[in-house]
Amino acid sequence: MPRHPKIAASTQGLTSRVFSALVPRIKAYEGETFPLHVGDTWLEPLPAARAETLATADHPLVHTYPPPHGMEALIEAVAGKLERRHGVTRTRDEIQIMPGATGALNAIIRALLDPGDEVIIPSPFWPLIRGLIGSRGAVPVQVPFYTRLSEPGVDVEALLEEAITDRTVAIYLNTPNNPTGVTLTEAQLDAVANVAKRHDLWVWTDEVYEDIYLHDTPPPAPLWTRPDMADRTIATHSMSKAYGLSGTRVGYSHGPADVMTVVRGVQTFVTYCAPRPMQVLAARALDQGDEWLAATREAYREQAHKAADALGMEVPSGGTFLFFDAKPYLDEEGDSALPLLLRCVDEAGVILVPGSATGTGYDRWVRLCFTSVGPERLDRALDGLRKVLGR
Ligand SMILES: Cc1ncc(COP(=O)(O)O)c(C=O)c1O
């Protein structure tokens, strides 16, 4: 029992600093620094979705509580977007407005897991998902996955099957994936669906990068749109990435109405609601932002090409990251990318993420976000990086 001054066992080791080893070196660096560790954007959002449009005179009581379910205008905008993008109708009962995808997944985790339950998190993964599950007292079960999908003859069902126990409740699936940029094919999605159905599992799909596809075609239809998966899938989306609204903390989830009632109940006790002013902006971004989104995707593609070129990599199919094995840039025995990350800071001011934040077994890997700074700054960052890497 965690009596003073102890803390809960389930939150031991949780920190907001995923990259703490680099912090003193970043502080000591005197030149221009490049925050390619943050998954964010240099772009301002669609003009209609900017905070400066929210004058109180035009939006009386915009600072008051909205309903915990979400504002009607945003729920409608979400339904409209899902219909336009995926041709699927979601009712208002099936939709819940959330304080970002982080808040959404937190509520879903709290609604569906008891302490000790297990969730399969295919790795490498978005760094926060492991701690979100762990802080519920549940167990994130890592399965090396996205980096293995290109192996010849890989059996996707077998990869997941090996990790299932009688405590497994759900599979968390993120495609396009942070950090690899991998987008699951239809056949790979079939495999995930088969495993979930065989073992009566929930599937929590993380659709945060659905609109940031870097090749010509959008990702295949997500699992939540399949009639045979609709009753077991809860999908989560965010305004942060594609719409450049990360600081506004708005996202949304949808799933079967009965479970969404429970998720809504839990969310009420977590943050009560997503902020009303930001919901107004999010609704406008969804309703009016299709052109902005297409132009942004184009700009992100250019950034992806530049960054991939600098590192001698292929452009990933989606997302805002490059993820690479740093082995060629390390000493012979080097099994951690940390020495390279320190050199990137010390010699070029470039901040990158150690792969260890994205899962066990990825210590030698590195994540770079190519959208956190604009084109000219990215050029300077990549020049510096080329010098450090000797490319
Ligand atoms: C895969 C993935 N899921 C969820 C999130 C969190 O998104 P939000 O800003 O909406 O909380 C991120 C942010 O980096 C992410 O990469």
C-alpha cells in the first residue's frame, strides 16, 4: 500500500521526459537547435480554425463547460467527416468528443481494462501507449511487429497469436504507424481481424495518421469500417496531426453505442470534457479543412522526400516520421543509439528520439520527425545530420 511518501506501484518510473538523457546536452548547445524529436508541425492551422477567431462578442459563453459528450456542431462535423472519408454513417451515440487521442485512449483503457489485464501493443509504438496502459495497473504486452511486416513469408496472425494469454483483452493497432510510417495492407488487416475474432478481443484502432499518407493512395479501409469488426472496434482520431491543432487537445472516438456510453461515463470522470473553445475550432477544421488538408499532405510529402533522401531511406507510406536502425553509424559492438543521438545534439543541434522509447528491442533505432520544423530549417537540420552521419 503506497503510504506517504510512496507512490502507486503502477506509476513508478512514469515521467514526462522520454528523452531525459539528452536534456543537459541540449541545454549546453549554443547554436540553433532542431526539435525533430517532437511529432508536431511548423504550419499554422486553417485560418478559420485559429484561436484568434474566437472573440467573446461573437461567441458568447465560449469559456463555459460544454456537454461531456461534446458540442453538437463538432459531433455533426465528426459524423460528416467519417461519412465523407469512409462512406460509413456513425450516429451521435456512437461518437464521443475527447481531449485529444491521448485522453481518448486513457478513457478507453479505463473503461475496458481491470488491473492485471493485458493489451497487445505491436511495436515499435507511439511512446505514450505503454504508460497509459501501465498506469491503469494493466499490462502492455509488446510484440515486435511493424518492422517485421516486410520479412519474406511473415505470418502476421502467428506474430500476434504468440502473445495472447487468457488475460488478453485488446489489441491496440496504429496504422499508419508512429514511428515506422508502415501502413497495414488489407491482408494484414484481415490477419489482425482473424486473431481478434478467434479470441474475442477488442481492437482499439489509432487513426491519428489516417490523413497523412505519403504515397499516392490512401490507406486501405480501416478495421472499424468492416461490418464483421464494427462490434469489437473502437477507433480514435485526433485533430493534432493532420489539422495542425495539437495544442488544442481535441480528438474523437467512436464504436458500438453501448460501449461508448461507458467510455463517455469514464471520460466524464477523467477530464469531464474537451475544451469548448477548441471544439469550435475543431468543428470548423473538419467542415472546411479538406483543401487545407490536401495542401498540407503535399507539403509533408516534400519534407518526407528530403529527409528520406538525406538518410538514404525510402519514403514511408504514412505518418510524419522516419525510423531507422542506427547500426551503420555506431561502433561495432554498439547496441544503443544513444552515443549517436548525443553526437547529433553536440555537433548539429539536432534532437532525435531513441528507439527505446518506442519499445523493447529498439535501443539501436532512431526516430526523426520531418514536420516539426519548416522547409528551410529542415534543410539546415538535415545538412547537420548528414555531416554527423558522414553521408
Ligand atoms: C499514434 C499516436 N496516437 C496518439 C497520439 C496522441 O494524439 P493527441 O495529440 O490527439 O493526444 C499521437 C501523438 O503523437 C500518436 O502519434
